[in-house]
Amino acid sequence: MAGWDHEWQEAVSRVAAAFERLSDAARQNLEGHARGMVAHKEAMQQLVARADAAAHCAGCGGACCVRGRYHFSAVDLLVYLATAKPLFAPRFDNGLCPFLGEPECLIPAGYRPFNCITFNCDLIEDQLTRDEVSRFYRMEQELSARYAEIRALFPARSMDGPLL
């Protein structure tokens, strides 16, 4: 537990230092991308909310969230920094996904990692119309492009992969 906390703090410090080194113009550019990403993720969450995703997740106990691990990326942290959103404290002591609180995710929908916001189990996807499913997967591709746009603001590969 203490090891993960230490690794988390080191990773946060590394990304925060890169953020601080940005010029004002680059920081404003990042802020625009970050706000767009938050809105995009919220729109994706709203789409599955129409299928009553929260009730389905509660019904199975959020099995996908319980098994999730360390999907939070450097880009996800940059979005927090660029929008001045207070960062959550992961729970490395819970034996589950460290971003899973009680009773729900510690991360607001617009700030959740790519894997978390783009995964729909069959229970949820089966409740969506064919058009909604197609729209969701188009939005997933657009979200992937948004991640690439933010990574491109930094030296090659420096913001790739999970934070931990």
C-alpha cells in the first residue's frame, strides 16, 4: 500500500512538473483540449445513462470497476491540472480498483480514464439502440483522437500509458 502511494505521488509529481514547464500559450491550448475532453466523456456517459447504466452496474455490483486497475494515465492527470480540478486520493488499501470509493467511483465521469468511460458490458449495450451503439463507438474513436492531441503537446512518448 505505502509503495503504491509513493509511486502515485512520484508519477503525479513528474506529470505536474511537465505541466508547469509549459508556456502560457501551450497551457491555454491544453486547457482547451482538456475542457473538450471532459465534455466529450460526459456526453458518452449521458448516452449510456439513457440505458439506466447506473442501475445495471448496481445490480452486478460494478464487477468491471471492482476488477479495474491503474487505467488512469498521464493524459488523465493533465486534464485535471489544466482544468484546475482537485485531484482525488486513490484508495490503494481497498484491494479493488484504487479509484473505487464507497459507494461509487472517486473520479467524476468527465475525468475518468479511457477504459472506464468506453467500456459497456452486454447488459448496458443491449439496452441501447443500434444507432446509439454506433454513435457510442464513433465517440470512442473521437475520444482516442483527443488523447492523441493532448499527448502531442509533449515530447514523444512522455505522456503515453498509465500513470502507474
